[in-house]
Amino acid sequence: MKRYYIGLDGGSTYLKAAMIDERGNVIDTMVRNTGIDNSGTATALVDTLCQRSQITDRQLGYIMATGYSRKVLDVADDDISEITAHAYGVRITAPPQWRPGMIVDVGGQDSKIIYLDANYTVKNFSMNDKCAAGTGKFMEVIAQILETTIDQVGPLSLQSTDPCDINSTCVVFAQSEVISLVARKYDRRDILAGMHLSMARRIIKMMRKSEKGGDVLMSGGGALNVGLRQAFEEELMQDVYVAAHPQFNGAIGAALIGCERG
Amino acid sequence: MAYADAIQEQREQRRRQRFATKSMHMTQKYLHRMRDLGGTLEQMEPFFNALERIYVQGLDVERPRSTKTVGTYCVQVPQELIYAAGARPVKLCSGHYTAFSIGDDVVARDACPLVKAIAGFEHMGTLPLYENCSLMVVPITCDCKKRIAGLIKEKWPVHPLYVPANREDEDIEHYLDDLYQLMHMVSHVTGQDVTYESLANALNLTGYAQYELSRFLRIKRTTPNLLYGTHAMAVMNASSYLDAGVWASAMGALNDELERRARANELVSRKDLPRIMLTGSPIVFPNLKIPLLIEEAGGMVVADETCMGERGMSDPVVPVDASFDGLMRSLAIRSLRPCPCPTFADNSQRIYRLRQMVRDYHVEGVIYHVLRGCLVYDYEFRLVEEELESMGIPVIRLESDYTDQDVEQLRIRSEAFVETIKLKKGPLKANRG
Amino acid sequence: MNKKGLVTAIVCTLMVFAAYFAWQFVFFDYETNVYTTTAEQLFTIDHLTKLVPLLIIGLLTAIGIVACIVVRNHLMRRDTLRSPYATRRAPSSNGRVRGRRVSAFMVVRWICMVGFFALMVFGGVLLGVRYAWISIPVLSCPANMSQLTEASCYYLAHLEELASLPLMGIMVFVASTLGFVLVLGRVLCGFVCPMGLVQDVMHKIRQATKVEGIAMTERMYQALVPIRWVMLLLMIGLSFVGGNFCNFCPAIALTPVAAGLSVSLYASGFLMVFVLIASFFKRRFFCTICPLGYLMGLAHRVQPFRIKKDCTACTECGACYEACPMGIKQLYTEREQTDVTDISCIMCGECVRCCPEDCALSLTLFGKDIYVSKRSRVVEGYRR
């Protein structure tokens, strides 16, 4: 009888769920707004996933939770930190050519860099969970000012010919700076390109130059942003890979850990 | 005008009252968290009581009326000299969050929180531990200590102790002169002369404390998981507020109990928990945030290389020559030579200390604790990281401040680090159930 | 040339002068010198009268020590910082730092020193044996021709006499001396040499009376090096220029006199007084300049007694350096090598005794630990 495992990634805005089978294939993914009731949303996600793939209770193995709210999700059997979850996730989601090195996770409200060795073991990690610069929040705020959506910022920025310099490090001040750039009639695409460069630089500042070896892999919601990927490639001067199902990398990793538990 | 002054005085009174209540609550919170960890022994009560007495009940250290207290601010001050002059030394480096929030406005913005907390207590004047001191001996080690020596002069007589940056023979000689000067000063304050007998008795007193500490550390080494590292650190911290003899005999009782439990294999946690060593900036009660987080996250703080914990007292005085000068000399060399404090220009010996501790305690991971603003410890992080890496021991740098607002961020890092070590050892076991 | 260099140069010159003209400085003269004794003569009144030179030396030493203390106190008068404490002593045994336990190693060492002294001075005579073919390189002065064995220092100081011996004699001497040097090295200094015993006794007297000694620094040890070279030069070379080292060497004032022989003392007597006073204030002072000791130290790389160090366990506290009578700094500064046996090391074991870290220092024989540093040794005595 085939067994299935579910991983839950409870962020502050979105709750992500992923289902994998015992081979490590990703069967299904789902995301919902967290809302006020974390636990309820999680339970609903699990039920919906099972329904969609017609998985019975007996077939369901471990349910593993990660993320900010991991300890309060009642439906989960156990919890694990996001660092470990993301490190496991890339075993499934990373493209085959990627040599284990650095995972750059750009989430909604935080960003992390996880350093792996050749065996996918976590060597070290850096986190920015104090300020919104370099996170999805930054992109959201700027997208709103420029009257576009978060899905469009990437493709639009690729069309830029002369990126602006965004100086402010803080989201609140960057907001004012962007407004003034708009008023001075700068092209939206150039502003977006500048924003992506600023984000990339911000995150790269967290990187430890001593941790070399392997390639860079993007995960998290920010990985869907082609503009951000381009900015990273430009600043780091090397190829940047993108994980499959990047927003669900944490959930997939959690599910994989659950799978190992049996 | 007098009326306005009276109003102002009342306002100040209420402010002090609020401060005292708030700091009391803060201390209680950490005492509760410490006890909630589990695994506390009856023999630890004398130490917890000492901490409670100072910070919750707001009383002075327990001492005879006639004995004066002398505040010290770094391990380089030999406590033996203070005992020899008939006074009681108290270590006044502070770990209090509430005092920190006051001191934050008084001293430099980027100063370390330890010194801000000292400034806070000085400013508010509510804690008898500080208020009743007859003398403050401040070693001039790092910049912050240097400036706090000047600041607290407003309230207390301050004797700066010049600690040399190097440890050559000439530096020892100079420091020895400074120790004689310190002895004069303390004698002057207490009115009691230092005799050979009083100095020898002081050495015997602290020697007794060191004997019990050596025993404690040996017990911890041979039988891990006998007690939580948080409790061990609290017990060692308590030595700041107890007479050395009282502390030593309480330690003796604790050691006896621990030995009994070791024989009966009564441990407080599983033996396979990740063995973590804490090193870096001082961890002073009630700032037990980091060891608590590590142990709540499923790790075990088996060793600490911090000056208010193990490292502060672990080097014994070795009297080589029986003359008075010989005893003084042995105090001088003990205070300087083996001290792996990063305020010395060349502190490469700290690496060997860490290596030995990794070996002794079978450490699996190191958490390098840096207080925000503590540059000297931060300087050494690279060196320590390289060394540990060459030994295959993972290490992360945790920076913290005297506030509860960074707890979640520290928690996620501690948990992830503990998991990293667990994963190295094998597939992860369950957290819940 | 700086001040220290000048002082050293003057001292060396004085030494050469005193050594060459040693016979001019008469300390205690006998009309005829008697170099042997018999068992019946031991412990008689006659024996006691022969101890007079030693008594005079002792008296002069005592006067010298007291004089030095008085002068030092006077000079320190103006140092208001330290002088009030300089004369502090414990009124009774109550004011004693407890600390260290007695070491079996130290007991053995003292027994060896005292035992050998007794053996050489009285043993040969009482047992009626003499193994003249054995030459031990210690300062058990061969002027005592009744002692149990020969001592190498005579022939080393009179090389042309050695050369005039039959080949067999030379070979026996060389083999015996070399044998002891290669097998025991400077363990002989720490466990056997009578001059060592007498210096250790002076040190113990100072410890018991709590008198302040002289704290040596690295520079001061370095200043002694030229003096050691001069001693070596004098020992080897004096006979070639018509001098007699034995009239200068202080050892002649010890074992032969103690045995009750009538041996005239020249500059050697004065030097003995100086050596005793110096070793009161600085432990084993003579050993730092002893030419015989230096020669034995040359074998420090091959002989099987070694001081081993665990550089990780070492906390660089420097207690070993403070305790070492020879001032060997590399004991605590060494960070890589595990073998810290030095050319000056007399294997007294003080470093191991004072070391507060477990297994940081150890005295080994053929790699096996004989004496290992232990924390408990340093702190156990404080237990209540």
C-alpha cells in the first residue's frame, strides 16, 4: 500500500502544504491565507489535499509542520525548524545540475541563507528576520506604489534598460524614495530593476564570503520573481538556480523528513 | 519652589518604585523559567535563594554588619585581597534587563548592555547590592569598563585597576605593584591591616571554593546530563553574592548529591541530546536567556567558557613561594597569565582552552555568544570559528541584547542549530509525544 | 654596553681573578691536608672539630643573609607601597596556605639526596668499600678520597692529569662518566648532587621563615649565561695555565669537611658562603652557573628522562615557570612540541608539582609517566 506524507509550512501570511509519496515525488501542493486560526487552516488544508488525491487515512503517514506557527498546528504529528526543512526540501526540488552550496530563501516576511555541504548537510545559516528589506514584503509594498501586481514585477523589470539606484535600506524609506522617483518621471521598469538589485544586494550582505563551494539556489516565494533572479546573477556573477515549487520548498522538506520517520 | 521640589521628589520616588517592581518581576520570570526546565535539586536552593535575595527581595548580601562590601567588575581583580583586608567582594557585572533599559539613555548608544545595566542601577539607586558598597574596584580592561569607572565615580569611591595588555615578566611586575596599591586602598576603607595570616586565610578560603568547583566540573565531565547547564551557570553566578566559604560548603553538598545521583544513574535528560558549549560574552543572571533557549530547544549546555560561569573561577592560585610577596605574586600571575579574556592583546591561548573543553566534555556544537556592542569577543569569532571548523565542530554566532524582543529570533536559530547537530548523529527523533 | 652587561662583565672578571689567584685567599688552612678517613674516626670529637670550617661558613652565611635582609629593608624604606608588607611573617603555623598535598615523588627525591649524601660521606668509610673506577658526574668533591665512588669533576678540572693516566684508566673514566650522563643526565643534579641538597635545604629554610626571595625575570636569567660560560672555561682551562679549580670550587667545602677531613679551603670557602647566601634568596642559584651541570645538560636530547607537555591542557598560567629553579620559560610558552626537556632542566619535578591542570606536564622515563600533574594535588589541601 502506498504511503503519503504531508508537510505544512506555517508562515505569518500564507500557510503552505505539500504532499509527497514515499518515493519523494511531489503529488500536490496547496496554499491558503493563514488567517487568525492557524490550526484550523492547517487541518482544512490537510483534508482538502487528501480529498483531491483521494488519499485515505490509512495511507496517510507522518504530517510534519514547519515555519513560524509550527508548534501550534494540532493536525501535525511533529515539528521541525524551517532551516532543516528547507535543507531537506532542496533534495527534491533542486534542479539536477545544482551542486549543493547555498540556498537563498526569500520569503514573505523573512529571508534566509542556508549553507549546505556536498551531502546536503546544513553547515551554517544566516537569517534576516528583523527587518523587511530583502523580503517579499518589500516587493509587495513597491508593487503597490507602482500600481502593478507581485506577479508582474519580475517580467517588467527584465525590460529595463537603465536600472535606478535605490539607496534606502529600510522599506519605509524606500517607499518614499520610489514615490519621488515616480514623480520625477522615471520609467517603472527601471525602478523595478533598481528595486531588485537593492534587494539582491541586501541579501548578499548577509552572505558569508568564506562559505564557498557549490551553487546558489533560490527558493521561497521570491524565487518566482525572474527579475530578482537576474539581479542575483548580476551581483554574484554566477549562475543562480531556482528550485521547483519554490514557495513549497519548506513544506516539501518537512514532508520528506516525515517520510524518513515513517 | 520647595513645593515643586517636593512634587519632583515624589515623582522620582514613584519612578524608583516602578523600577524596583519591574526589575523584581523580570528576575522572577527568569527564576520561574529556570525552575520550569525541570531537574532542579534541593541542594541548588541556597544558590537560587542568594539570587532571589538580591534581585527579588532587594536585600543586601548576607554578611555581618561590620563587614564592608567591595564591588568588583572583572575576574582580574583578585578576590583574595579583599577578603584579606576583612571586606566582602561582590561581583557587580550586571545581567538585568530593566536596569539596561534605564542605562540605555545614560551611556553611549552602542555600549554593551552589561555596562548599561550597571549604569541603570547606579542611576536608579534602588538595589542595596550596589548602594551599600564601600568601594568599587574597576579593572581597566575594555573601553566600556574604562568609561563606567568614570561614570560611577559620581556615587562611590572608585579604584581603577590597570590590567596590562600583555603578560610579559615586566607586565606582571607592574600589575603586582597595582595589587599592592589595591591592598592599601581596601585596607584603608576597612580600617583593617592585611597581615600574612589574613592573606593566607583568604587564600585558604578561595582555595576551598576552588576545590569544590574543581570537583563540580569533574563530576560534570565524567557524568554528563546530571544537571542542566542553565542551573550550573546559575549556581556559578551565585558565587558573586555569597561568601566564598558559604558558597563552597553549599557546593560541597551539591557535589555530594550529584555524585550520589551519578552512581544511581539518575540523569535529568537523555544521554543522546546534542552537547553544546557556550562561549563568548559574559552571561550574567538574570540574563539566562540563551542557555534556557538552547536547553528548551532540546540541546544540553554541557560546558561554558564565559567569565561569570566556569571560566571565571577555574584557575586556582598556585603559591610557589611562601613569603608575603610570593603569595601576592601568585595572585598576580593567576589573575593575568591563564586568563583567556579577549581584552588582552594576544589571546590565542583561548583556542587551546576551547580545544581542551571540547575534548573533555565531548562537545558536539559551540554557540558563540556576543553581546551587542562587545567588540573584543566579536574580534575573536573568526579565529574560534576557523579552529572549530578544523576540528569538525559546528559553531554559530548568536548576538543578543538585554531585551526579550529578540527571543523568537534566537529561538529559531538555537533550534535550527540543535537540529543540525542531531541530524549529524542520525535521523531525527520526535520532538513531541 | 648597558648596566646589566657591565655588571656581568665585572663579575666575570672578578671570578677569573679569584679563580686564578685562589690559593692567595686563605679561608681555612691546615698545615697538612688529610684526604682520607677511617670508620673509627667518624662521629668522634676529632671529627666534630674538623667540622669547624663548615660552622664558620654557616655563621658567615647566617650573618650574610641577615645583612642582606636588613640592607634590602633599608633600601625599600622609601617604597611605601611594598615595604610595610615586606616584613610580614606568620606568627605561628596558623597562618599557612594549605593547598598542596605532599607528593610521593618529592619524598623519594629528598630521600635520594640525603641518602646519597650520607652514602658518599659516611657510607664508603663505614662499609669499608671504595669503587674508585666509578666516576659519577656530581659535585661530591673527590678531595674526599674515602668516599664510596669517584666523582668526575676532578679529572674534568685537571685534564692533563687524566691524559697521563694509563689508557685503561682513561677509558674507564670516560665510560663511567659518559654512562651516567647518557642514562641519567641532569637527574643527578636533582636527585643526587650534594651541592643540590645543600641548596634545597637553604630554600626550605627560607620557605619556613617566609623571607622574601629574589624574583628572577627572563633578563636576569640571561645575564647569568656569561657567568656560566666563565665557570665552564675556568673548570676546563684553569689547570692549563697553572691554576687549580679545586681551590675555587665551593664543593670542596662540603662533603670532604663533613666527612671530617683536614682539607684547606681557599677562595672556595668564601665562594661557598656566597653560594649559600645566594641560594637562600634564589633557589638552586649555583645550579644555574654550574659547569658540570651544563656539561651533563648537553645530553638532554638523548637521555631517557623527559618532561612531556600536553599543550592543549596547558592554560599558560606560568606556575611551572615560577616554580622552576632554572627559569625554564618554554615550559609554559611552548605551544606545539610535546617534549619540553631543556638543557638546564635538573628534573626536580617542581613544575609538575605546581601545575594545576590534569596531565598538562609529566615527567616520563622511556615514555612512561612517572610523575603527572593533577588538579587535585593543587587544591585538595583546601578541602574542609
